[in-house]
Amino acid sequence: MRKIKIWTESEIEFLKANYQTLSFEEIAKSLNRTVKSVTGKCHLLGLRKRNKQPRYTEEEIKILISNQGMTINEVSKLLNNRSISSIDYKIKELGLNYNIRTKQSIEGNIVKCSKCQNNKEFNSDNFYVDKNLLICKKCLVKIVFINKLKRKGILLDFNKLLDTYTPEEWVEFILKGNIKKYPQSYITKEILIRMLRYVVNIKLNRTVREEIIKTTRNEIKKYALNSHISNHFNGWYEAISTTFSELEIKPFELFETPKGYWLNKSHADEYMIWLVGYLINNNNIQNIEKELPQYLSHTYLRDIKQNKAIDCLHLYKHYKSMYEWMSTLYPNLNFNQKDFSTYVSNDGKTELDSLEEKYIYDFILENFPNITLIATGRKRKNNTYFNDKYNESYSPDFKIIDENKKVRCIIEYFGFYNLKNEHHVFKDYIEKADRKTDYFNNLEDIYFIDLYPIDLNNNFEGVRNKLMPFLLSS
Ligand SMILES: [Zn+2]
């Protein structure tokens, strides 16, 4: 069955206001209706287009404006091909006066604005005196503005102007492409908050806390709000946490934490206290001292996407270990270091620093059984190399030794090597990694292999490919 879209009051109003000036196609587009529906409605309402006359040119309008005081008959002589009725219509539309007044007669007088009906002195503060226009400057500015938006399919009420529409409706105008940015000075902090709520709740369909906190600045790009967020808020966190103040969002819950956030140890601590509460509630932990440590393992934290805890230890180095962190935060609890998971190789003989290092270690041991691989891991002190040039010492993750216990190869895993991350902690890490690589590459008689997360892909393809040249050369 064909759906009949009932005409709303505002659509009819729009039609009546525009049928003379816009084409049926333009009206249909503005109202999201078919041309047939528009022409049919015009017929029903008895709206008939005047004889098709070309639009008035700027030149013609200038003539109309500068010859007020003449009769219409007189001015029609200056405008070829214009009918009296067309000129009559146009001068009314422009608010021009062709009967009694002339420049001389009205200057200094009190004049009623033909638009707002206010009485004002006819001077250049209130009117465009030289053009002899009887619409006050204030009204004219509004009319120009209204016409500008009318061309974009946005019909403003003269008395409400931008308030004709709700903030939500303005967001829709952006989405539909009527406008590319919001009208200047429209967006206050309050309006911005309403728009953000609308975008997140309705447009992104995120209504529950866990969903809302995932929202990133990038995702709301197409709603043209980002520059306004910069104007009214100090960063994305402030914007989202103010908009959804009832949720009491913490910075660390966001997908994008504020810049430099994790460098601050107290932020890391605040987060950890939150995380501990989260773990206790979610896992129904009864004996905190015994049970909690196992949930604070790298594997589990990665699984529940709480990698920040791991970063705080390995990247930002706020604490040496999870045990130290927990003992500092909860001095009244008696944690046992043994309960915090360490990574033990599959053969049960070696402790490793991280899960990835365990994977690499196990892979090499299983696939290259002739190699004597030593994970330096927790025995850092006896395995340091000193770089004089930069005055820093390194302890590589793995060494391969020969039958005389001589070091033949050094393997380093750069787990946080991420060129895309602009954060200076990552930059520092990368710079140090590069110095380290340079140093090891220049050690005589030692083959150096640098590994990155990508080398673990495809069943350790990269690890295999980087090890082969060493094996062939030895
Ligand atoms: Zn006025």
C-alpha cells in the first residue's frame, strides 16, 4: 500500500512562503517530498505561480531602491520588460516606498519600521538613509540572515531566529548537509552539552555507561562539534564528563585518556584503587590477599582490556612490580609476592618478564632445540652492558651462548615499540630502543636480533626469519 505523508502545519507554511520564489523541485527537496506531492498540494491550496518572470537582477534592485518617491509607473519605464504588478510585488517585498516619501521629506523624522513596526528616528544609526529604505537596520540584518539560511532550506522565524530550532534540530541540519558549521555565536556551553548528549545517546545509540565512555572525539567529527568543544572545554575528558556528569566518569575510564595523564603516579594509584574495587566486585573475591593477585596478572588484565595497569608498570615504571604496587597502596593487607603471577616457561625452568617474552622463549626452545637460550629475565644485575656514549646500561631479554658459554647472540624484545603513538613516553621508549639497537649492533662478535610485536604474528614468522641468518652464520 502506498504511504501517504500527511502535510504538517509547518510544511504548509513553508510551501506558502516559498512557492513563488523556489522551484517545485527545490521545495520538494527541502521538504523531502516528491515533486508530485508538492504540485498537488499547491493545487489544493490554490497557490499558483505568477507568470514566470526572471529573478530581479542586482542592477534592477538598485534602480528600485534609488528611485523611491517616483510612482510605480515612472519606475517601470526604467525597468524594461517588468510588469507593473511584478514591480509592485517586488517593492513590497523589499519594503520600498513609492508614494509619498522622498529623502528630503523624511530625514530626521520619526518613521515606523515596516517590519518590526517600531517608531525610530530616520537617521543613519537606525536606517540606511541614503538608500531610503523603510526597514530599520536591525530588521534588515535579520532579513539578510534569514534569507541566507532560507537558501539552505532552513526557514527561520523572524522573531525567534536561531531559536526557531532546538539544538538537536541544528545537529540534524549539519547531518543533512544544509549547513557545514553552526551559525556563529549560536553554541553556548549549555547548548553544546545538549548537542553532545543527543549525538552520543541518539545518533551513536550509546545509552549505558560502558558504551558512553567508549566515545571518542574522532567519532563525533561529522557533527561539527569539535572546535566548539575546544572553545568550551579543556579537552575531551572535561567535555564528556561534564555532559554526562551524573555518571561521574573518571579520566582513566575513557578510551582516550587526557594527554600526559599516566605520567602522574597519583593518577596511576587512583586508577589501581578503582581497578581493585572493580575486580573484587566482578569476581566476587572474598579473600583479597590470596585471590586478588591472580586477577592482577598480565594475561587477565589484557583480557579485560585493562592494559593501562601493565603500562604503568612497564612503560611508566611507577612501581617495580605489581606486588610492590599493591603493598604500597594497601599497607594493611599482607600480600605474598609468590601469589602474583610470574611467567614461567613451558618447561617450568625459567621465569620471564612478560607474557610475550614467555611466548618467544617457548617458541625458540621448541623449534630450535640445539640453541642454548638464556632468558636474562629477573637476573638483570649480572647481565648488563654499558653504553659509554649515552651513559646508560642495558640488560637484554635473551642471550644465546655457545658451548664455551660465550655470548654469540643477543635478542631484545621491544614490546612497546609503536611509531604511531606520538606520546612522549613512547617517543622516549623508541629513542632508547634505537640507541640500544645501535649499541648492540656494534658489539663485535655478537649477533643482534631486535624483535617487535609484529614478529609474533603468523606463528612467530618474524622471529623465525630473524633467527635463521644467525643460525646459518654460526
Ligand atoms: Zn525594524
